[in-house]
Amino acid sequence: MTVTTRGPLPAGEYDVTVVGAGVVGAAIARELARLPLRIALIDASDDVGDGTSKANTAILHTGFDAVPGSLESRLVREGRRLLAAYAADSGIPVEPLGALLVAWDEEQYAALPGLADKALANGYRSARIVAPAEVRAREPHLGPGALGALDVPGESIICPWTTTLAYATQAVRAGVDLHLNCRVEAAAPGDRRTPHELATGRGRLRTRHLVNAAGLHADGIDRLLGHEDFTVTPRRGQLIVFDELARGLVRHILLPVPGPLGKGVLVSPTVYGNVLLGPTAEDLDDKAATGSTAEGIALLREKGRRVLPALLEEEVTAVYAGLRAATEHDDYVIRARPAQRYVTVAGIRSTGLTASMAIAAHVVELLADGGLPVTGAREVEPVRMPNLGEAFPRPYRDAFPGPPLPGPSPPGPPGRGCGGRRTRGGGPGPRRPRGPWSVRASPPPAGPVRCPWTPRARRDWSPSAPGRSSSPQAPGNAPAAPDWCRARARRVC
């Protein structure tokens, strides 16, 4: 089990080297780890999943709107099935919320039947058009003017970070060498007799077979190998993350009718209990331009105001931006050159997380066509990842139960609090104790409850609010967190 971050690379020759340790590269390395071969996974960054894979919308797609008959359509369909099963076995949080593709004008509404037909052509048979009344009943906080929607019940949300880490962990435990801070700077292409020789920032690496899964830099690696079949254009997607107290405002993944630059600006819950708004779609020249802009955030707020007006009244937890590896092609760019023992895996857009396991299996088949021996395959040791999802048990809830709150608990969806669950309308939530309450005199309760000492909860707290008990605190001021909470806040909340 080898992970290196500095120093010279190991001597000798690898059977296969995968360039790029994002979700797709890590999945390929995991699949190759099943073979009795010497495998390397290398990345220019200092961690796995540090590029496009860490800044996406974290949706497990059905592939309903892919181009029918495309490679992407097939791999997304197969990958969704594989990843859903893998996630259940490996502790990766997945929530099957379903999606509503909302039409806001006549042109968008007229496009819904075509999208439903496309879903059928892609093998997805559960999509249906729903009337405005049903849309409103299922999403009561939706903005006015929705003309209808395409219901896609199979869409889910997933944790992208745990997925990439699980793949890489299994690969390394099965014998794959992971070399980080290892940027490819030059290459001497190989052939059926001569290995490839890569010049990296940490020295030279020799490999018989080479897989290019370098994401934003896949076109650069391809050119080092003598090919110019595509160009990667970084497409920036800016997103806003809203506080967990906004979670009760939305029940589904709310999608727009897609346009030429992608799926458009969506509103989606996350498995962490937050709500996402985004992304933008800005074609750039700079492959490192991951900064947010005032214009981008303003655009997202404008789009979000129409879809879910109340969302903009909630606190913003963070803003971030990611770069998608767009190309001039409408499909994945996965190409094998058997005579060179080289496979390119590029142009893997927003569906790459969903398709990752199917892409990996497909790449191994292509490598086999180039002469890679694939006999003697074995199953890799299972892995169980720590849970990051709020809909599933969290270790800190047992280790540190939260404080009580006054009065009856309003209904609300699961969220994260100080060792408990924050709720604010929209679904069943934990009950808070009734009756007189003094936070300073109260010991930690035995069960999970809502934490009142977040900035939003402190701002909204009022001792005279309906259903809340009186308190010795001054009106309009939330009670101070007790010592036992403050002492642990940095480690828990």
C-alpha cells in the first residue's frame, strides 16, 4: 500500500499508469486493481478529487436527457446502477429525491414532450409530464408562474467526495501506487514494444499502458502523445450554498429546461443538509479560474428568485466555483489507440460522477484490446466510508447529544445541529421538550434536538414567540450557549 507526495518515483516499469486522480481516474484505478498487475495513479495535485470532481452539483443522474445512442447515454445508464449498489455497500450517502424539470414559459413547456420522448429513447420509462397544480402541491414554495414540469423520479443526490475517496482507498489497499504532486511535464510516447516514458515534477515514470484521465488538462496530455483530436474549454460553474435551515423549502431537485451550455441553474438539496443554487455556465480560457464573481452570484440570485423566492431570504453558508472539462464534441471523448497502448478519457462533463464505474469497466476493455492481460481478476477488499450524509446516522450524535429548546418542535426535515438535528418546516422532525426552560441550568439531553446557537437561530429567536416558553433572557436575544456547548463547538458544530 503506497501513497507518495514527494521525492523520486519508484524505479521500474508499471503495467498501467492512470494520469488524473479525479472521480473517473480513481474509478479506473480501482477497476485495474482487480488485476494482478503493477498499477500507478498519478495526479498533479496534493490530493485525490482536487479538480473538477470536488466542485460539482453532486447528482446521481438517470441519463434521461443524454443524447440517445451516445456513449454517454449508455455509460450513465450502466454507471447509475453500479454506483447506487456500490454506494449502499460502501457507506456513500445517497438520497433518492427525484427531480422536477420546471417549465416557466410556453417555449419551455413545449419542450417537455420532447424531453419525455428522449428519456424513453435513453431507456428511462418513469418520466412523465405533470400539471401546474401537482407541481405546486409537491413544491409549495416554488415561485409563481410554473406551467408544468417533467417528473423524473429516479434522480438522486450523492456525496461526490466520499465516492472519489472510496475508489482511491480501495485501489491503494489493493496495491495501486498513488503518486501525488506528480505533474506530467513531457512524454516520450511508446508503442507495442517500447513503454511510454513520462517526465514528471518528481522524476521519470515508465509504463507499458497509459490512460489519460487528466480532466481539464486531458488535451495537453493528448498532445504530448502526438494527438490533437479535441480541445478542453474550461466551463466555470459558480454555486451558492445556503444554510441547512433552508432545507425545508425544497423537496426535489428542481431543474430548468436544459439549454445549449448545459443543464442550467438548478436548486437542489445536498446530502449534507444544505441547499445548492447553481451552476452558471461560463466558457473561459483560464484552467485555474475557480474564483466566484459578483456578476455570477447576481445571476444565480436572479434565477433563484424566480424558482424559489424564499430561498434568497436564507443565510448563505458558502459560495464556490468549479470548472467542467467541456469539449467541442457532444459526447464523451473516450478513444483507444491500441498500437500505442494508450486510452484517452476526456470531455467527461457533469454526468461523470454517475458514469464513473461504467467508464472504468469500458476503459479496461479498451486496454485489453491493446494487449493488456486481464486474466486472473479478483474482487477488491470492500471499504466502508465514514458517513457525511445528514439523512443517515452520524457518529457525533451518539458522542455528543445536543441541548434542549423550549416549546413544541415545528415539523422539519433532518439537518445538522450541535450533535442533533435542526428542523424548520417541511417534514417530520425531532420533538423538543415542553415547559419552562433555562438553558444555563439544563444538562445535555439524551436525544438529538435542534441547536439554537447557530447565527440564524440566534437571530430568529424570540422568547415571546408562539409556542415558546418564557425565559429570563432579554426579549429578542437568543440565550448564550452553555459552557458545555461552547467548549465543544469547535470540534462538533
